[in-house]
Amino acid sequence: MGDLRRLLLRQNILYSCIATEIQYKHDSAPDWFDDEWMSKVKRDAGDNWRLKCSNLKKLLKGIMDYYTEVLNMDIVGFTLPDVSCIAEKHDKTELGRLLQLILGCAVNCDEKQEYIQNIMQMEESVQHVVMNAIQELMACKDVSSPVDNDTFKDLEVQHKSTLDQLSSVLSQKEEISQRCHELDEQLSLLREHHSTLETENQILRRQLNNKSDDSSQSGDPNERFNQLQQQLEQLKEQNFSLES
């Protein structure tokens, strides 16, 4: 909860988030949060914290009914948010609990794959906070929910699969990031080596162009020229190998 609260502080989410949550529930479960339900929400609350509190109570009740009647989940171990503190005192900890409930709906509803993909598009640090918030919520569900054993087992498998999927995608992203870092280092070393070969190549070219200086060196000038020519060809082959 502390991480989620810090995330809310950093993202500067409060009443704009509440309005988004209400619209989100309408869009994600239109059969449950239908137009009739939406009509009960006062959209012109302004600075009236009592109206905001009334809206939040309706939202919270709708969410809890959705858990029980649609998702067949009873999260009795989860501390419900104090909506009056959100409305009157701008309490981000309580708002974080409300967001946790909505996250739980998102990853368990029929459109969960779409919402999981949206989560994967967030910053990596945000993804970790979201995943931890979902895991904390799922740990609070009541094992004695009023559903038959087969249904409950299916739900358990579904919840575990969803969390495993989130964890797997995060792990894959970390592995890819590490691999990209390693490849960047290798590319940097290759570029440095290539630069060194280019420098040596230029030196040899200058030595070949300055044939008059060869006469001051010991040995046959033609033999020296042939040696330099061979070294130049070797460097060309090395450059070609690096570039390919």
C-alpha cells in the first residue's frame, strides 16, 4: 500500500482519478455499470465533498456487488476504503485502496487481456506497483465464497494464471533490457576496435605514400613495400569481418 500511495503522490491523482474510475467502470462492464447506474452519479459535485462522498459510496457499492455477483469473489480480508476521507481529506491511502479494488476487477473481468496489455505499456516501476497491489488484493479473497468447489478451483486457476502472466511479462522485459545493455556494450567495443584499425590503416597508407622515406630504412625498399602492402590487406579483411 505504501508503494501505491507514493505512486499516487507522484502521479498527482485525486479527484480527476475518481471521475476516471467511474467512467472506467461504465466502459469495462457496461452491462453492470449501465446508463441507469451512471445517472445516479452526480457529475457536478464541484467542491461539495458530501456529493463527492455520495458518488464514491455508489461506486464502492457497485464494485463490491460486482465482485460478489459477477466475479464470485468475497474479499472479506481486504480493508475497504473510507470514502469520506477521500472526499473530505483527500486521503491518498484510502484512494489507493479504491484503485486496488478496480485493478482487481480489471484483471478478472472478461476483457482482462486488454487491461493486462495496458498495464504492460506503463513504466516498469509502475508495473511492479500495480502487480503488487493486485497480489495483495487477491490474497484477501475468502476461500469460503458461496460457489461450488469446481467453480472455485477454476477461479483459483484463473487468478494464478493472470498473476503468473503479469510476472512473466515483467521478467521478460527485464531480460530483454539486460540483453540490450550487453549488446550496446559489445557494439561499443567493436566500434572502438574498428576505430583503432582505421587509425592503423591510415598510418600504413601514409607510409606507403611516403616512399621516399623507405630509402632511409634498412633492407630492400621493395621488400618493405610488399610487407606494408600485406599488412594493409590484412587490415582490410579485418575491417570487412567487423562490418559484416
